[in-house]
Amino acid sequence: MRVLIGGGSGFVGRELTRLLKNKGHEVTVISRQPGPGKITWGELESHGLPPCEGAVNLAGENLMNPLRWWNESYKKDLFSSRIDSTKSLAQAIAASPNPPHSWVVVSGVACYKPSLTAEYTEESEWTPFDILSKLVKEWEGSALLPDNVTNTTKQVVIRAGAVLGRDGGAMKQMLPPFWLGLGGTLGSGRQPFPWIHVSDLAGLIAHALEPPADPPSPSQQVLNGVAPALNTNLEFTKELGRVLRRPTIFPVPAFVMNTLMGSERAVVLMEGQKVIPKRTQEAGFQYKFPDLTSALKEIVGS
């Protein structure tokens, strides 16, 4: 296949590009900067969609960017970087004389309301309740294709949990304090921690890009991009400490996280959801890292 990836130079995009090339596919990345194997967002808008069988959008300002203070400007960037890029790709697909057979957008599990007890599958009903769930609603809405395209193009939304990997994402900020023996639970630690290894997220995207066996559904197919293990923040903390052979005795109080990150953003870490990848497993996807032990051992190299 020829696959077009928006945001392909980021943490998940690099992993997906490597995986697709290893499978023999041809990858073109949409980037802000031109270069070999790349087109710019401006070129996409002016020249239209290049020939491709699959398209993916991963573009978006990093929610956990430690260098950005939580303010109105940052919130605006979180929305526009995701929604504008997704809309641009969806419009290019709709306008193409030969649209791809698969269109995949990766959003997040922030659409599901945090709870210690509720369990969410892809069929769970939800309505926006805070800024991040509102973002997911608009983000997924911006990916919708017009009716005349949905009979040829499969639409898939992957709602990813915290993406764990060696070269970016949440682990990049977590590992240094844990290596120093300064790691600990966030708040009570009882909150669910939905996660997925970056290799499995890339594998799930590649799985979703496969040509549909039947005529595509006119509605978006939703897949929960999380590992099947249901873990809490405490379990994650203890397992990471065990794999690193470091103590985890320094809990981080909620007020510290709220002050450092802004309460609307800290909710991602201080609260969580039990998210079950029901359809993902029913679709036959095989995880390489279905549990924390295997995932963390790969990441820290032990």
C-alpha cells in the first residue's frame, strides 16, 4: 500500500512509519517542513491528495508538553492542531477522484468520564463533560467523510490511552524521577490507568489500514486503543519501580499536579477510566505487549 501519514514525524508516527516500511508499504509523511518522502500541509491543500490506499492522521500539539503553560493560547493550539489537520485530510480525501480505501484517525479515551467503577467499551454512550471530552467530540467529528465517499472509504477512529514507549510519550517524562528513586503514585493511585505500548498502537493502526473485506459502513468504526490489562496508577507505579529495581515511595499530591499542569490537564493523570478494547480484540488484533510487565521490560531494556 501507499500510506499518507499526517503528523508522521512524531512519536507514534515514527513507529508507524518504521512498521509500515518493514511490511513493504510506501509511506509519505505530511509535515510542516518539506523533504524526501514528505509533503507539506500547504501542498496537500493546494495540490490535493497524492495517490494512496490508506491515510492516517496523528497530528496534534502534545497535551503533556512540559514547556507549555496551561492557558487559553495552549488550549486553542490543542484544538486547532488536531481539528484543522484532520479536517484538511478529510476534505482532501472527499475531493480525490481516487480516495483511499481506509482513513484512520487516532483520538483519545478522554471522551469517557473518569470513574473508579464504570467500564467502557467502544459501544458506550458518552456526551462531552469537560474540555478534553469536548476536544475528542470535535476531533472525531472533523474526520467524518461525506456520504458519497463512505461507500468506498472505511472510516476508523482509534481512541488511544497513554502511549508508552522508549522514545517519547508519557515515559520520557516519567523515567528520570523513577531512575533516581523519586517515583511514586499520583494522588491516591486508585485511579484507572488506560495505556498501550507504542508498538501495539502502530500495529493497530496498520491493522485498521487493511482493505475492508466487506463494503465499508457509512459510520465511523471505533476501536479502543488500549491494552487488555486493566491497571491502576498504583499498579503501574509499583511495576515500573520493580522493573527498574527502584523504590516508589514519593507520592505526588493532587494539588501539586494541578498547580504544575493546570487542573483541566492534570485530570488525565489524576483520574482515569477503565477502558476495554472489546472491538479491537473481536477484530482479531494480536497484542505484542498485553500486560504491564512485558511492556515496561521492553521499554527499560531489562
